Amino acid sequence: MKPIKTSAPGKLMLFGDHAAAYDQPCLVMAVNKMMTVELVKNKPPESKFVLAVRQLWEQKYGQVPLGFKISGFSSQYGLGSSAAVTVAAVKALGQYHQVKLSQKQLFEFCYRVIRKVQAVGSGFDLAAAIYGGVLYFVTGGQKIEKLTVKQLPLVVGYSGTKADTTKMIKKASPKINQAFLLESTKIVNQAKMALEQENWQELGKLMNQNQVALRQLGVSTSKLEKLISVALKAGAYGAKLSGAGGGDCMIALASMAKRAAVEQAISQAGGEVIRVKLNL
């Protein structure tokens, strides 16, 4: 048997954080940080996601007498390692059993896995791992639209704290109301236009607006706020937390002329700059 090795990219949430869990649209990008899965004869300990992949796959397609060797970026950054591993594992099993899944079928299978393990989650991270690029996404894959975006000048700063997504979704839940959801959807739709036009100044303003709404939910932290503040002072067009909050990463949009200053400001404020590019 030829070695079977597959990969899938991580993600960054751009707009629509938290609202995505309530059937509202979001914008997510795939990043050039990869998770790789190789099928091997020995069976290393399996994560709950890989175990769920195995169980669902064997129910439908037959036994897999092999293990999953996983490598790639650290799960601490909140870049969607679980989703990327899930996608890569299913792709590997597809090769093993010579089952050709369309992108839609791959998403639907992986979404079943995520829902089985977590019970919550809209699936935007899975979509990024499968389709790549920048996506306009609605919960459960009701809509997956790949935008014509070829570049996105983001600076990413890790806060130093790993977030608990499920905990943050529950924490925000009492404050999620119709006004928040309408505001989020309006920002997402405006950001979609600005992205496609590469109108970075407008996109930066929308990032700042989105951050105000997330701050009011109580999901930002003093460290995230500090990193966002110094990025803006260093000349970023806009900055916000990315994802559920409570830790993980913030993102800043900066011109090439300001990029170094923004990165330096984030580092000096105690953040870890993670260099990522758009994975098309």
C-alpha cells in the first residue's frame, strides 16, 4: 500500500463571531497553517475527533485496521486544529477505501463528527479546511460561498491564553439578542463587499464596529483589548478578537507600510505574532 498522507488548513474568523452559532452569516478565512494525517500500521492514541471519525466511517464504509499519525500546528492558538484534523482524517480514509467525496459530502460527514463530539458549532472552521480561501458561511453549510479574495493583509496576535470555545458560547448566550444578531449580519454583509473591493479602510472600520459589539457581549479580555489598542495606535486600519473570545487570537488589518510597526507593537505588549497567509 502506498503511504496515505493528507492535509487540511486552519482558519481565522474574520467577522460574525458568536452570531455564527445562531444561524447568522460569518466570514472566515483559511490560513497556511496545516494539520497533516498519515495512516500508519501502529495505532497511536486517538483524539476524540479522530475516534469519532473512525466510528462514523466504519459504520458506513468498513473497518480501518490502521492508525492516524497527526502532525501540524499547535492547538493552543485557536486556529481550528480540531476541524483541520477531522477533515484531513476523513480525506485519508477516503483515499484508503477509494471513496470519492465531493466537497459538500466531505463537509456533511465532518459536520456530523463535530456535532457528535461537541454538540455545538456552526461548522465554519470545517468549511475553511475544505474549501480554502475566504468564505461567506451560514450555520451547518446552509450557504458556503467562496469570495474572490486573493490577499488579505492581516497581522495576527496570540494573547497567550487558550480559549474554551464552548464555555465562551455559553457565557455570551444570555446577552445574544436580536439587536446583536442584526448588527452582526449587517457588518458581515458590508465586510463582504469591502473585502471583494479590497477596500481596506472600510474593512478596518467594520472590524472596529464588530469588536464593539463583541466587547458588549463580555467575551473580550484585558489582554485582547490591550493588543487591539496598541495595533490601532501603531496604524492598523482596524482590529478585533477572532473567534469566541476569552483568549486565543486578535487580528489587525494593516498596510504594508504599517505592518512592521503593528507587529512590533503587539510583541511589545506581550502578544505573540503569528505569521499567516491566506490559503487559497
